[in-house]
Amino acid sequence: MSEISCNSTKYCHCGEINRFFILKIPSNPGRKFCKCPKPKAKNCGFWEWPDNFSDNTLSEISDLKGKLEVATVKIDNLRESLDAIRLERDNLKKKVDNLEAINNSQVNKSRKLEEKILKLKMLFMISLAVLVGFFCC
Ligand SMILES: [Zn+2]
């Protein structure tokens, strides 16, 4: 049990302001209750549920808490999956960037080779023209 608040406006049989406590037992975890704030030996025995929930309502709350715990676990698992997917996405982006850099480098090399081939063709044609001119004369 733990005390969570002392701002109740209800009074017990001995005139003390009640305090709220929270149950920490497995069958009713987290449920609030009020009791006389005096020590056990001196208190008036006042004790009540401030929420007045029926057993059905408490059962529904317990079920919903269970579902919330399951959903929380699922959310945690999904977050872990999302983190793994983001990591994989980042790695793939790096690979794509590297491949694009390699591709750009290859394209530049190809352009330079094409320019060299064009220059060699022109040189060959000029040489051929000079040779033809030389033999014709
Ligand atoms: Zn009391």
C-alpha cells in the first residue's frame, strides 16, 4: 500500500480528514481506498472505496488493464521493429549513395574515353588525308 493524497474533504468517525491509499495486491492493483489516517491501534476503523465501483466495473477495469498491458507490449515490439526498419533503410540509403557515386564516376570515365576516341578518329582521318595527299603528289 502507498499513500497518494491527503486532500480528501471526507472525515472519519474521529474527525480526521481521510487519506487515499493505493492497493498493491494482485487481485485489485491500483485501486484507491480511504481510511482513517491514525495508526492501526488508535484509528476509528473508518474505511471505504471512494469510487463505489461494482464488481462488474472492477472486472472490466481489470480486463482493460490487461488489454492495455498487451497493447503496450505490442507497441514496444512495433517500436523495436520500426527502429530496425529505419536502420535498414539508412543502410540501404548509404548503399544507394555509394552506387550512385560509382555510377557517376563510371559515366565520367565513359565520357572521357568517348572524347579520346573522337580525338583519335580525327587524328587518324587527318593522318590518312596527309598520307593520301603525299602519295597523290
Ligand atoms: Zn478516524
